[in-house]
Amino acid sequence: MESCRSPLVEAALRASGVGAREELAYYLAQFKTLVESLRQGLPLENEAVRARYLFDWLWRSKPQRYQPGGCFRVSDVLDAEVRGGRGPVGNCLGLTVLYNTLAQELGLRVAAAHMERAFHGVPHVFTLLQADGLQIDVENVVCNGFDYSGHKSCPDREVWGDDDLVADIYLSRGNALFESRHWREAAACYDEALRVNPSYEKAQINRLMAVTQLQTG
């Protein structure tokens, strides 16, 4: 199978817990199927037009795509995207990674932004698009989120690259395992988050908590 153009998609799948070669090939094939469907109506105009088309295409396919506390694993997000129904597909992390991987496949330049307190005061990520000399906020959790202005004045917004998103998937997996009292597996996920992003403070703190739980029994 032709390799993906997106440098993010395979790393995000591995961070989501997809390890076996056959399973990875299955999800990469799902991703390529999405890309092929997307390209059928893709306009050949400027970057912003293509990016807006991608955003609208995703919302048309699943108009109830956002779910607070929903899927963050890219494998689960892909499963939700390709199956029937109106949604949901994922949470802000899952939807942002999906948009960014598809955008990269179309040759668009994307990063992400993280805010520790957004909307209801919880951590949040969304897409940053570089198109035609402009930076455009793409808020993946609302249907009118392309060129979104609601985060422009937020003082704590931080630019994230692909590694930061991948580390956040590992962190989210670790947190789910921690909540289930699987301390050793949680610590391993935090280790992976720190391998990708050694300065990720949340992973450092959470790893210490998981190791403490292991030591205290």
C-alpha cells in the first residue's frame, strides 16, 4: 500500500495502542479510504479553500461528531468516522488529530494549539492552519469552527506540533489506565509521552503518581 503523506498518522495510531503490523495496516487502509473519498470533490483552488472544504466535508459526513469525553484514540476515531450514522466521532484531541492528518495528506500546513482552560475550564486542543500567508484557527468541535475567532485573545494558548499531539494521546491513554488502577501500564504510557516530548510536565507529574501507587501497593 502506498505510504501516507501525513507524518502524524502512523505515530498517532501507535500512540493509540495500535501495535500489531496487521492492525496498523488495517487502520492505515481506513485512512487512505477516507483520503480517496475526500479527494473526489476536492477543489483545486488555494490552501484556505481546500482546508475549508475538508472541514465542511467532515461535518457533513458526521454532523454530531463532537463528544465531550469521547474517543481520543485515532483508531477509535477512524472506526467512528467510516461507519454509518451521524456521530459521535471523538473529543477535541481525536477530532484535531483527524483533521490534521487529513490536512497533511492534502499538502496543507497545520499545527495545533493547546489551552489549559477553554470553554468550561478544561484543557483543549484545536488546529492551527497556515494558508496563503495567514494563520487560521480551526475549531474542530463546532460546526462553524473554521476561521474561529473565539480563542484569539486567550493568553494561555500554546502552539503544539505533531510530537505534542502524539504525547498527549499517550498521556490520555495513561490517564485512562490510571483511573482503572492499572498503575504499571499507566506509567509505561507516561514514559512513552516523555520519550516523544521530554518536557511534558503533565506526563512527568502523572508518571510520578503512578510510580508512587506501584510502590505503595
